[in-house]
Amino acid sequence: MVVLISEQISPVRCRIRGVLQEAGYQVEETHDPPAVLRQLGHPRIGLVVIGSVGKEALDSIALLRLVHAQYRDIPVLLFAADSSEELAI
């Protein structure tokens, strides 16, 4: 299975990639939310991990909703390094 990581902070993205690769997963990564939607058109993606993707028109929650709406069969893991209880889902 290929895991797609979307995280704008490079050290965080690299750490997640390393952990997943050590666990035996193939990993693709991007920091660009529109690229996530483009890459999900490839059938080999089996999981999406979304972190901080910015505060532009497409933030992490908006990206999660788009992925879920268009690709309901692909699980999505959302994490936030900087968060609060008010934002907890």
C-alpha cells in the first residue's frame, strides 16, 4: 500500500515518511493540497495522512472534507501539531 502524506513543514513530513517506511509502507508526499487530489486519481494510494497544509483557500480540514467526499473508500488520518481542544474533532 502507498501512503500519501500532505504536510507543509518539511521536518515533520520527513519524520512521518521515515516512520511509515520503517513499517514497510511505500510513501509519496506533497505539501500542496491540490496535488493531493491529483495524486488520489492513482489507484495505488491506500491511505492519506494530512497535517498542516496551510491557511490558504484549502486548509487541512477543507482538504480532509474534499478527499472524503471524492474518495470515500480511502481512509484519511488528520493530525495537528499546533492545535487546541476547541479544534478537536
